[in-house]
Amino acid sequence: MTMSEVELEHEPSTTPPKAPRSATWGLTWHGVRTVAVLELRQRVRSTRWIVALIVWFVVVGGITLLTSGAITALSSGEAFGERPSNGPLLFGAVTFLVLGLGLLVTPTLASTGINGDRNAGTLATLQVTLLTPAEIAAGKLLAAWAAACAFLVASLPFFGIALALGGTPGTALPRVVLLVAVLLAAVCGIGLGFSALTARTAGSTVLTFLTVAALTLLTPILFGLTYPSISRTQTVEVSTVPQDWTGEVDAECEVQLQERTVTHTERTWWLLGLNPFVVLADGAGTTEYTRLSGNDNDPLGAIRDGVRDLRAGPTIPLDECWTDQTSVDDRTEAASRTPVWPWGLAVIVLLGAGGFVVAVQRLHVPTRTLARGTRVA
């Protein structure tokens, strides 16, 4: 053995040792970006993606222009008094339109991310690399969310049209865009979880749509069905005019004990709080500006105030003092300032996070059991 060979054998390595990563939950930006870029390249190469984006822009733009024309035509019939601004009404219409279409498109972007690759025989290629299951799932989630946000970005010009009409604060636009982006990310996580659980892409897509439908349609239906069960006829205090009231305008009200049907909506308001449209309306931040400007033409603010009043429940004594229009209940006002959207947004995000966790666990290899007919490679 020569001296040079001995020196080579004992030459220390100049590369610092890397910290061991978890075999399942290890995450690096390089791994996540690699998977996301691969997913996005496949979408960009497809002509269906470009066609879908163009159709989205045309549909949102067409409905926005038609809605604007209809609102202008209806408001032009008001001959007396100063007409309120149509901006908040159009802004609310565009907001709900974008969220509604986004909830229809997003499930198709994420619900085939895992089982679609498994059926095509490309998932195993990723699983045998140094990429961890968490990096594969996070990359697919990031790509689906970026694709969904592309539709959201295409809708920004129509939000600008609504803002240009006035009556809506400028801070409402970033709040709405941020909330819609978070909601779409949660739906992507839900779809990714179903994609990992089911073998067929049709099954995961249907399950994702059913989950979205349950949040948007089933929650108000359940709230309406439970309404009779929370209504009670009971003796309560009522602030009203005296029994011998003869019609004086300045009559002083008094508190009386009367029987009334009281609905305790504070017990079931959370059903409406789970609705993505309620979350968006409550977090848009347009109501305070509307109150100061005297403009009541704001659907987002109306939904927000309505849900917050339902959360507060009945105010005792009941206010039936028709002669005093300036009286304001402090309890109701304090309750109306308590936001509802953090509750609903937290639950929806937890559902998305649960789907992501399921996807990571199902991507772990080696897999003990697979559904019959599942393609491995």
C-alpha cells in the first residue's frame, strides 16, 4: 500500500453531515417545489386548463356585466331621494359568484391528485425517490391551490369594477381575496385526502363535492329544520307602550310581563357559521363603512349582521317600544361586533388539514394493504 493510498483513505470529508429527516413527515422546500412544478407543468401542457381559464373569465365577466346592468336599471326607477351607491351590491354579487364557482372548480383540481397518478402508474416513481410522503402531498396540495388561485386572480378585474362604483372600502378587496384563497386551500386539502382514500378518481371527486355541498347547502337546511325545536312560548319581560296608550308619539315605554314565542338561536347559530359564504360575508369588513355612509345596499353586511344577531340570541327584555326609534340595545350592539368568521374558517381549515394528514399517511411506503385492482407501478 502506497503513502498516497493511505492519505486518501484517511482524508476527512468536507461535506457537513445532514440531519436525519423523518421518513414520513420530513419536509424541504426543494422537495415540495419539485413535486409542485411537475404537477403544474402537466396542467399547463393540457389545453383543457387554458380553455377552463378562458371560460371562467368569460363567465364571471359576463355575469358581472349583466348584474351591473340589471342593478343600474332597477335603481334608475327610484325617482325620489338620493339613490344609494350600487357598488356594495355589485361587490357582494361578484364575491359570492367567485366563491361559488371556485367551490365548483376546486374539487376537480385536487380530488384526482393521488389516485389519478396511481392509476397512471406515475405515483410509484415518486414514492421510490428520496421524496418523503409529506413532500409529495404538500407539492400536490400547493399545485392544486396555485391552480385554484389562478382562477381567483382572473376575477380581480371584476372586483375592481365593483370598487370603482364606490360605497365599498378598499380594505374589503384584500380581505375577500385572502379569505377565498384560504377556503380554496382547505377544499384542496379535503380533495387530496379523498384522493388518497379512494381508488377511483370519480369516487374521490364525488366525495369532495358532497363535502362542499354539505358545508354550503346542508348547514342552512339543518338550521331551518332545527328552528322549531329551539322555539318556546314563555313569559318574558317586554319593553312596550303602556296598556292605556292612546296614540301619543312621545309616550314613555314600560316593562311588562307577557307571553311571547322566544327562539334561542344562540344554540344553533354555529350551523350557519360553518357555511363558507357566511364566513366570507362576515369577514369581508364592509358593514362598518356602510353604517357610517348611510348606504344599506350591502348584502355582505346584511348577512354579517343577521348571523351575529342569531349568535346573540333573544334580547331580554324584548324591545317593542315603537314610540322610541332612537333606543339602541347595548347588548345587541356589543354582540354584533363579535366576529363569527374565525369559528367557521377554523373548522373548514381543520377539515382540509385532516385531508392532508390522511394523504401523507396513505402515501407512506411500503403499503400493507391496497384496494383490489389498484395499480402499483
